[in-house]
Amino acid sequence: MPNNPEDFAGKVPPHNNDAETACLGAMLLNPRDTIDRALQKVRPSDFYRPAHTKIFESIISLSNRNEVVDLITLTEDLRSRGELERVGGSAYLASLTDSTPSSTHIEYYAEIIYQESLRRKLIVMGSSVAQVAYDHGVKTNELLEDFEKQLFAIAENRQVNEYERAGDIVKSTIDLIEERYKSDNPFTGVPSGFADLDNMLSGFQPSEFIIIGARPSIGKTSLALSLANRMSMKEGVKVGFFTLEMSKHAILQRIISMEARVNANRIRKGALRPQDFPGLMDAASRIHDSELWISDVPNMPLLDLRAQARRMKQVLGIDVIFIDYLTLIRPENTSIPRHEQIAEVSRSLKALARELDIPVVVLSQVSRDSEGKRPTLANIRESGSIEQDADVVIFLHRERDTLDDVESVPYIETELIVAKQRNGPIGTVKIAFIPKYAKFEEWSYADY
């Protein structure tokens, strides 16, 4: 994308010449203290004037070669490149230091330069999109996807300070520790509603990418819905649920069955009894008032999912996102090998969790090798990058149903195996699966 658009609608593209000259002058006045600080904010392409781009590149080149940076060395370097006269000559270089108020304000000058550069990029992108929008040979959905891709690329490429002195962070860290000490909430993250699991994880932590894995028909979706339902109905958590496999009505039927404690198969078949309806209406009322938001786009493109998750966070203030499930997300590049596609999706979802600062919980299948055995990290299907990217990996394990009428069983003992937790312990939590409601309860339910 070009950085300096031509005259746009009769207007001069956004720029600040004073900030550009002050930034370059500060680097010449005090190179040791200013060059690295400037580079944390801007790159050569962020300057509007081509002459300033060349001067900035020359200063950085001298610094990278560990040579002295001053008017004399800069003049000589530009002369050797054949660019001295193009930038205005030695007289113009000397004027840069004369017009610089203070080298101590280098970050301020650089930030102004970067902000103006962003505006120019947005203008170029908008102009490009406007031209393509007139071409009906391009599908509207493809146009929207390309627009969002370009916009997010601009936003995500923003330079920021990459480190802070520990002494500058310690006060806010102590404040956080004191806040947790004074809080009545024993968990630092989003509570799952399952006490034993929360004791191990301290809740689902912000910014964490969490994988829930199991073989098909073991209950991944039922577990995710049980968690989402408990969070939204009992903990007051705002939950976003992306279902790429089931319709929104099928999802709601299962949640109603869980909440009303009415047989899920009877709801699905319409074989209800008069006594079922009061419970169904009561459950529907509670679900209506909950903060559970559902998206049911099948084969959803990764870019669309990220965009919708951002909107959920910005507009609704979502606290946690569930995605059912990982391999049904369509990556941007479908021409690469399957394991690379999955790696792309995995990295992107991890980045999304960090960007939104909320837990992102994703369901994933495990390999056939784990059939009948307790799964391990080596059993995660498709790509080793899932194991690498995940902050927490939880496996769902129970014996396969062998009864003809499994719904006659009041509960089935099930294990939640926390096989990886980047910032905490690993171990196993016992829970109960209730077949007739297709839901999970805490193990105390079985004792009861």
C-alpha cells in the first residue's frame, strides 16, 4: 500500500512537517538517546516528505554500522548515495537542528508522525476500496473481507513500547494483588461454575487460549454448553458462543433441556408431556434474561470470526468466547497444507485472546489413537501448533456408552484432564454427565 497518496479530493494528505523536522533534528542533536526511542514509534515509510524518508534511512544506516551520527557523517553518507542534493543539500540538513525545540521530546514528535501516517494509509485504503466497489465482478462478501483484512492489518501493525522497567510496573502489580486480597471472589478469572475446575484454574483467565479436546460423541459440545450456561445463568458472565456445527435453534434446545431438566430427546422429537411445559417456560424466561450471545455461521471464515468477536467485545462487553469447533473455521489461505491451515487458525485465535483480553475457549478433536485411553497432548489432531499455542488444554474423558438405553443411567462418571496449564498446576477433575439432559454437573451431583 503506498504511503503518500496523491492529492485526494482536492486536499493535501495529512502530515506534520514540523514534527518530521523536529524528529530528525533531535536524532542529530542527541543520537545516543533518541534513535532507538524514535524507532519504537516510526519507520522510514511513516514520513510524508521523501527527503525526510531518505534522511531517516541514512541516520539509521549510520547507527546500525556503529558509526558516529552528526551533520558531517550524515552529509557524507547521503553524498555517497547520490542523494544529498535531492534532500536539500547540506544547508537543509543544518536547518534541521536549528528548528528542533528539544531532543527530549522525541517520542512526542514520533507519535505525531505515526498518527499522520496512519491517516494517509486509511485514505489510500478507502480510495482503493471505493474503486473496487464499483466493480460488480467482485463479490460483496469478498470486498468486505478484503476491507476488514486491510483495516485490521493497519491496526495490528502499530508500533508500541515493547518493554517497561520493572520498577514502573511494581506499584500497579501490588495494587492488583491487594485488590485480589480484598475481593470476595476467590477466583482471578472468569468462573466456570464448576468449583473443582475453578480451584485448579482459578477461573478462565483473561488473554488465555484454552483448548477442550475429546474424541467424537464424548460430549465436547455438551461440556461447552454446560460451561456457557452456568457462566451466563449463574455467574452473570457475558458469553459469546460461536457454533459452526449446530444451528442456533439446536443449541437453544439443548440449553433449555439443561435448564428445564426436561429430556433432550423428547424436546427434539416433540414428544412432550403437559407437566413439562411449566419448566420449559420458566427456563426460557431465565435464558431470555441471560447474557448469552450465539453466532451460528457454518464454515465461518477466520477473518469474519475475528471481526465478529471484536464487535462482541466492543459493543456487548463479552467476558469469554466459546468456539465449536476449531477445524470448522475456514482459514484465509486454503491452498496451503492442512496442518499449516490449522496452525494459522490456532495462532490467530491465540492472538485474538490477547488482543481482546478475554479467555477464548475452543473445542478440538483428538486423534483416533486415544480411543479407549486417557488422551494426552500428543493426541491433539491436525497440528502440533495447537498444543504449542494453547495456554490451557483440557481433555474430556469417559468410557464409551455400551448400554442400549444410556438415558436410563442417572449419570456417567467423567474426567476433565487439565493436561497443560501454562501458569498453574495440572491434574484431573471428576464431573458427572447426565445423559437424558445432555449436560454436565459437578461430581457432588452424583453423591446427591
